[in-house]
Amino acid sequence: MSTQNDRNSQIGRFLAVNQQAFTQLLTFVDFSEDLTIGFAEVNFNAEADLLIEVLKNHPISQETQFEVVSFDENLRFLRDEIIKILPTIKREPNKKLVLIVRGLEKSIGKFDEYPPVLQDLNWVRDAYKTSVPHPILFVLPDYAITRLAKFAPDFWAWKSGVFLFKTTQSTRDDALARTLDSERSFSTLQTPEKQERIELLESLLMEYSPSHSGSEKNPSACSNILHQLGVAYLSQGKPVKAREYLEKALELTKGAENLSLRAEVYNELGKSYKQEGQFSTAMSEYQASLEISRTLGNRRGEANALYYLGNVCQDLRDWQQATVFYQQGLEIAQEIGDIYSQASTYPQLGWVAQQMGNLTEAERYYQHALQIFSALGDRYGMASSWGLLAELEGNRGNWDEAESLYRQCLELMTELGDRYGIATSWALLGQIEGNRGNWDEAERLYRQSLELMTELGDRYGMAKISGVLGEIERNRGNWDEAERLYRQSLELRTEYNDRYGMATSWGVLGYIEGNRGNWDEAERLYRQCLEVETELGDRSGMATMWGVLGYIEGNRGNWDDAERLYRQSLELMTELGDRYGIATSWALLGQIEGNRGNWDEAERLYRQSLELMTELGDRSGMATSIGCLGETELGRGNLDAAEPLLQEALVKMQELGMTWHIAETNYDLAQLYRQRNYPELAQQHYNSAHQIFQQLGAAKDLERIEREWESD
């Protein structure tokens, strides 16, 4: 009973401020015949529901059948859709049919010029007379009506009435309480709640917009709403849409009294560009925020901007500069006693230390963060810290410990009902199984994660998981299925213009073509990737691409070009302080010298690589370097020295599931045992190598070992 009373009160308040508009609307309905067009301007969906409910319960409904037809986003041909619906409507005898069209604002949009749905509406206006011979009432918010009048002027000219319904104060107050005044941030909301809040914010925007005739003329409130809409769309992974609101917020924050909000808007703009991989532009936005905060003496704002600048440097793998920004931000947070900011910065410092190979220092930072989050009772922070510690243990090759920590995360996310956290945890557990070589279990976990990401509408997460599933198929040797999944990931990344993600996808597709021996196609894809990374200022990505282009030249037998590209890569890796990249470059240069027969120089480079990989605790890198040293001894003809090195490398590679390297090392051992005149052992290792290369679809490698084996 109380619920019905509340509903009646809402209807009463709505009609009290809109009696004149409602009376005019009733007159329109009463006198409308055949195709008659009217527009009801209602800014809040909840009040549109009230209006339709009142119409259906009014005595006028004894002679009128109201049918609501609702439409989702991306509608282009409205008339076609109405024609499809009309035959499905069960007509009530002796009643006039009035169509109420809702949801068209989603297709009309707010910013694009000439929305397709309005172009078509204007173009086929005359066809409505015969195909839709019924009165139509469009229920739309004010901006949608304004845009319809502008972009479909011929259709607009046919209107028989425009009925302006005011928003009640109680509806406006409720929307403010649930959005701007809410203590819950977007990051903690589930997808339906996020969408509901976005709709409320967009409705509030119409109420407070300076361009709205009945608005509060409150630019400060309007800029706050625009800012929050930008934050909302960023949380959905829609950076371009977010910028449409943020840039308008920036225009409204030019006055000195709005400088603090202006700094926050710059930060959100930085995040939008960072999401797309436009790192140099993101840096500029964060720098603008930093300058404002310093001008205002806003130490907290200054620390935030430094934190975001550190994040961009991290994406660029500029570990040294990232550390500088994070340390500066941490010092400010310590000075002002901001414990939470300290807890957020420690993991970032830990991650950078981890990438530089300082695992002990990284663990210390992660434990600092965990200690603070635990003291604050921040369970999300605790779960995040466990995840980072798990990844650290994974880097050390401690898969059981890593799994235990990830399962702690999963348990807590399940308890909190955080479905995104659950999906992420499944993906991380899948990564563990992949590192163990348990591809079936890894795939199961990734597919669980993908299914949930799809339910949540997380297109970015879907793209990422599709790519990982492609990697699993690549490791199984299913190149065609791997390519399909990588292209699926590329399609999703292209959809929301994730340039950085697109470059990554081109890189892995290039890797597939390289393994097929299609060097020209591989080079084309790698150069496409390099072009975007150069454009985005991703120096780490550029260094990696120079390395793979060097690898292609090496496979073509162009040793000088290969060396030049490897040295270019090494120089940039050294500048960036990327020790893993440096170790990899030394190993690749060692391979060049080995192919030239310069065994001493090859050995020197491989030992340098092994020493650094050992420091970094990179077990796969260590295994590869040991195998390369074994190949060097084999090349010198030192079979006694080569055998234990190759056997050691093979064991490590098998432990880590390094499929291609296992095949290559088996082939090296086959050659060694053939030279020692152990034909059965030689054939056994050759067969293992042949089988793996065949499974991997590595046509060029198969052709190479078959040719060499027969000629020997």
C-alpha cells in the first residue's frame, strides 16, 4: 500500500507543475487523426514513465489505445522499424491507435553532426503518410528535440504540438543525491548501476545547462555534471565519448573560481588519451593539471598529477622517469599525511622496481601497500596487493605461491560481489596454468573470464582475453585459430580506436606470419605496428619492433641489417633502463655473431645475457641463454662442453613449457648425437623436434631441419 501511495504522490507532484502542458497534450490526443505528430519534452526517464502511466489511466484511454514502442542505440531507419511492429500490435475494438515513441534520443546522440536516424527521418517524411497512418507522440529530452528540429527540419515542420514538461524538484533532488552527492564512485558500481547513473547525469545536464530555457542557469553545476559524465564513460572504456563531455566541462571552467575542477578535468582528459595509447597528449593534459595545482598550492592535486604522469611513463616503459614522478608524489603524500595516496603509490613503485629486475625492492613496496590497506580495512586494496605479490611470485617461477595468492583475491572478490574482479582473477589464474603449460585448464579459466567480461560489456577486457586465447592456440601450434582470435581482438580494439592495442595485435599477427615463413607479410605488419608506436611515442615498443625486424633480416640471411636493427634496439633499451630488453638484445647479437662463425664474441654476448637474466630471475631467459651457449660449443665442435649445456637448457625449457625452444634444443642435441655416432639417440631427438615444429605449424623450421638432416 505504501508503495502505491508513494507512486500516487509522485504522479500528483508531476501533474501539479505540469497541469497546463498535460491539458494541451490531452487536446492533441483527442483531436489527432491519421498521421499527426507531437513532441513531449521530458528530461527524466522516471517522469516519462509517469506521463505514460497517467495517459493510460486517464478517461481518454477509453477511446484511445496507447502503444509504446521503444528503441535502442544505433537505430537508423525509424519508419522501417515501426512498420515491422505495427502488425504485431493487438488492436482494441473501436479505439484510435496512438504510438508513443521512446528511446530515440540514444540514436540522435548529443554531439555528432547529422545523425543518420534524423537524416533518414527527414528524407522519408512523405512516406509516413501511407505507411504509418496513426498519431505519433515522441517522448524525448530537450536536447534530442532541439537536434531533431535542426537536422530533420522537414519532418519537424509537420508537428502539431510541442508539450514542455517541467522536472519536479523532488526528481531533481533525488538525481543529485544519487550522482553528484553520492559517496559511491563509478569504479565500485555494477554495469546496470553505472548505466542508470549515466542516464541520471545526462538528465541533470539538461536541467542545469545554460542553453536550456528552463534551466537553473548554473554553469558551475553544469561543469560538475559534465565532468562526472566524462568519468562515467571512462569507466566504461569509452574515451572518445568521455572527451566530448570533458572538453565542454573545460570550456565552463575558465574562471578563477573553477580552477580546482579544471585541474581534475585535465586529469580525466589525460586518462582518456592514455586509454587510447596517445601517451604524449596524455602527458600534456597531466602537466596542465600539475601546473594549476602548483599555482593554487593544492598539494593533494599536485601529488595526484604526479601519480598520473608516473603511470604514463610506466606505459612507455620509461622506468627511471616513472620512479621520479612516483617518488615526488609519495613525498608530498607523506608530508600532508595522505595515507591512502601513499598506499596507492607504493604498488606503482613496486611494479617499476619489478620491471627493472629489483624483485626484493618490489616485494617491499607491495608489502608496504598491503600493510596500509589492511590497516584501513580497504579490502579492494588488499586484493590488489595480493595480486601484485602473486605476479611477483610468478616471475620467480613460484607458481604454487602465485596461485595461492590469486585464489585469495578471487575469494575476496567473490565475497564482495565484484564481478569484474572475479573475471580478472580467473584470467590471472589462467595465466598461471599457461605458464605451467596446462593449456586446457588455462583456456577454461580464460573462457570463464571472457564470458563474464562479455556480460559486463567490458570491450577492452574482451579484446585482451581474445588475444590471450590466441596466444594459447599459438602455443598449441593452431596457427589458423590463433590468427582468428588475434583478429577478433584487433577488431574490438579498432572499434574503440585503441591505437596501442591495435599495434599490439599487428605485432602478434606479424609473429604468426614470421613463424609461417611469410617474412614479407610479417615485416609489413611489424612496420605497421612500429609506425603507430612511433606516433604514440612508445619508445619501448619501438625498441621491441626494431628487434623483431632485425630477427626477420637475420632469417633472410642479412646479418649486417639484422645487427644494425638489434643495436638500434639495444641503444634505446639502455636509455630506458629496460634490463630485460638489454639482456634479450645481447642474446640476439650473440646469435648474429654465431651465424657469422665468431664463436668467442657470440659466447661473450650470451654470457652477458645469462648473467643479467640470472640477476632478473628470468628463468625462461636463463634457459634460452644456456641453450645458446650450448649451440656455441656445438658450433666450435666441443661436444663434451655442448652436451651438458643443451641438456640443462632442455630440462628448464620443458619445466617452463617453452615449446619452440624445446624443439630447437632437441634438434641441436640430435646433431650432437649424430656427430658422436649415436644414431638412435640422434633420431629420437630429431623426431621430437620434427613433431613439435609440425604441431606448431612452423613450416620454415620444418623445411630447414629436414633439409639439413637429409644432407648430413
